[in-house]
Amino acid sequence: MYVHIVQFRRYARGKTVPAPKSEARTKKILAAAQTEFLANGLRATTMQGIAKRAGVAKPTLYAYFPDKEAVFQATLSAVLDDMKAEAEKTLDGPGSAVERTAAALENKFSRMAALLSNSPHAGELLDNTEAFAEQALAEINAWLSARLAELLAGEGWPRDQASRRADLVLACVDGLFGAYAGSRIEPADVGFVVRRLLAAP
């Protein structure tokens, strides 16, 4: 196995500590990794390929990430963070609870579809997303469920019923996400499901 090489900078007394990682370089590496994973899938992607696309030396890449699985996990985290930020902005915007929820989940689906639409490895990547980002996905769903329940309760739904319906909506939408690869499901279908499930208390 390739030895993890750590870059160092020297202090006045001759001591060494790991060099600080550049945020800009990290973003560049993750952008390159995303392109590699979409083009080749997780199994066929290599650290050498990621380093080459990012324009960094292979030892530099290993200074940031110990292996490609760590790169994949970091790439997923960045994508999920962006999705959560977009959803939060939509849920905090104008409109009814139903319309804001439908828009937020449609946007989430659209973002995923845009990433995977031209990838021949969509199925593999979706499976690995669940395996590598299980905790992050669970945290986002818990956050979405709480936000949706809060919005519904604010419009007069009994709180316990709002919570149950929020969980139901997310379970159904997650099913659509899981069925995306090779299917004809579109973002509008997500909005349709959300609006039907939230039609009445």
C-alpha cells in the first residue's frame, strides 16, 4: 500500500508539524474527484487519476486523503452540505409549507439527477452513497423531518400528525431517489408525491 506522505513545515527550534491544508486545494481535489467518480465509478477510480485531474502530485493528494474511499466520502459530504444549504434556503422562503417542501425536495432530486444523468455508473454510485454516507444522510433526513413538521404545525396541523406525515413524505421521496438510476422518474414526480401526501391533515 502506498505510504501516506505528510508535508511538513519547520519551526524555529527545528520542530516539524503537518503543513496546513489549503481550502482552495481541497476544493480543487474534490471537484476533480467528483468528475472522476462520475466518469469511472468508485471501483475504477484511482488516486493517480484524481491527482492528475486535480493537477497535484500524488504525494500531495495522499497528504490530504489517505485513500480513494476517504476522497469519495469527502466528496459526498461536500455535495450533501450544498444540498442541505439549498433546501434550508427554500424552506425559509415564501409560500405555503406544502409548496416550500415540494420545491426543496424537487431541487434536491434535480441536483442529484444533474450529477448522475450522464454517468454510466449511476447505480453503483447511489449504492455507495448509502454505504459511505449513511450517517450524513440520516442526519439530513432528521433535519428535514423536523423542519417539515415545524412548517406543518405552523399551519395548524396537530404536532404529532405533522411529525408522522413528515416522516412519511421523506420515506416516499427517499424511495424515489433510490429508484432513480435507470428509471424515468423526474423532479416533477417528487413534487407530485409531496403535494398529494400533504394535501390534508
